[in-house]
Amino acid sequence: MKPIDMQAVQAALSRFVGDDVYLHLETTNGAYAAHRFGQPMAVCAYIRNGRVRFERAAIAGNRPYRVGLKMENGWIYAEGLTDYEVDEKGRLLLAGHDDEGRLAVALQLSRTPWPMSAIEEEA
């Protein structure tokens, strides 16, 4: 992955507009961990292979970045994004890493379903 280039990411997002695509979106404990009474609060959100169609996509911000995907009846939104890659299959992978390189948020789009295991990925 490399640091986000807003124009490149916007172009990649635009290629998915109006099509059924498979979404992977997750946050990890580092993304929204709050300290309550001196103890970290473990939180996470995860969706894999949610099939969505959006009519508009935009990236905004100034490192870290945010991406919004406008659907007919709502929004998908990810904030804290720092890096991206378009892989050899044309999938868009966006990630937010903290100062120590740990993953905090991921937003990924694909025209085909995401593998459900490492074995499936190799096939």
C-alpha cells in the first residue's frame, strides 16, 4: 500500500459508481477505543461481502482522509484512511493505519466477492 493520492483514489472510486459491488468495511479496537474507568473498551465493526450499489463516491480530508459512498437510501462512511492500493484484480483497498502502523479502519471494494479464508484467496 502507499499513501493516499486523492485524485487516484477518487478515480478508482468513480469506477464503481452505479454498479453492484462487494464491500468489506471494518474498524479494529484501535479505531474507537475509549478508556472508561482506566480500562480500554474493545470495539469493532465488520462487514464482508455486503453487496451494495452507490450513486456517488467522494474522498475528502487532509490525511487522514474520509470516504463517503452515497446509496439510494443512505450512506456508507469511513474515516481515518491513510493508504490505498488498486490490486491486480482491480479491487480498491483503503486502509487507515495509526502512527505505529497498526490497522484501524479498512474499506475495500470489489466486483467479485471477497474470499472468506486465506485458502479461498489462493484459489
